[in-house]
Amino acid sequence: MTHTTYRNVPDSRGTNAYHSDPAFAALLSVYMPDELRRLLAPHLDRMGALAGDKLERLALLADRHPPTLYLRNRTG
């Protein structure tokens, strides 16, 4: 008999997704030259901050207001 284990994902609000993912940084160091990583670091930092703050809030708002399908009739 198998059972399923459910684990809650920790709340990520307020965290910088770029800083909190060391595996991504390691992957970048393998596939990207050091100079390019240094140039992109401020942009990745900004994207990580957005993902952990503004985009997280927008995702929670979208979860509270799922899309609604309005069917059309003959007159529109």
C-alpha cells in the first residue's frame, strides 16, 4: 500500500527568489561566463525581488478571483 505525503510550500512573500535559490546560481556559474553573470546580476536581483513581493501578491489576488466564463447567446 502506498500513501501520498502532502507538504505545504512555505510562504515566499518578502523573499528574493534569486537570492534564495543557490542551485540557480550554481547553474548560472556552469553555463554563463563570469563577466556576463556580473552584468546580469542587478537584473536578476530585481526580478527575484519582484517574484517574491509584487508578483506573489498578484498571484494571491488571482487565486481569490478565478476566471469566470460568460457564455454568449444569439444576440451576443
